[in-house]
Amino acid sequence: MRISANYDASTSRLLIRVLAAESLYDKHFDIKSINCCVSVYLNPGKMQKQRSNIIKNSRNPVFNEDFFFDSISAVQVKKLSVKFKVVNKGTSLKRDNLLGEREVLLTKLLSGV
């Protein structure tokens, strides 16, 4: 996953930008059955969970989506982590397939916090 983050203390707003995911499937997997999206939320407590658009037919989807989390204090920023969950959305009969997930402390993503 390629991501970036920015926190504006004056507005108590956190921005998480999901740029892209890479190498989700090997070349033998049928590209027509790839329909992935990313869920982004803050932990603990799964605060303000958000989901990206679904990108179809790509092993290396480019999202370029911004996720805003409001009313996040400077104290919270130092304690929270952000969790990313990448899933391949199933068809109406199939379940979603978890491709991977990762949780990262916000202090590791933000400089100067």
C-alpha cells in the first residue's frame, strides 16, 4: 500500500490519502475477477470507518482517494493508529475476500507530531 497522511491541528482534521495498492494477485489469477477496495479506520474503536471506491480489473489498483477524519485532537493523534483493510469484493453470491490488512501508528505516518 502506498499512503500519505497529514494532520492540521488548527482544524483538528486528519487526512489519510490512499494512493495505490501493489501486487495484489499473481499473473495467473483472472484479472476480470479482481474488484478491490480499501477500508480505512482509526483504532481503537474503529472510529469513523470509511471505504474507497471499488477498482476493477487491476492487480495494482490506483485509488488516489482522500479520507478525512474530523474532531481529532492533538492528544488523540499521538495515541491512535490507522488500519487499512484491502478486500476483493465478491459478486452477489460470493463473500468478500480479505487480501490483507495493516495497522500503523499515526505517529509513524505524521512528521512533527
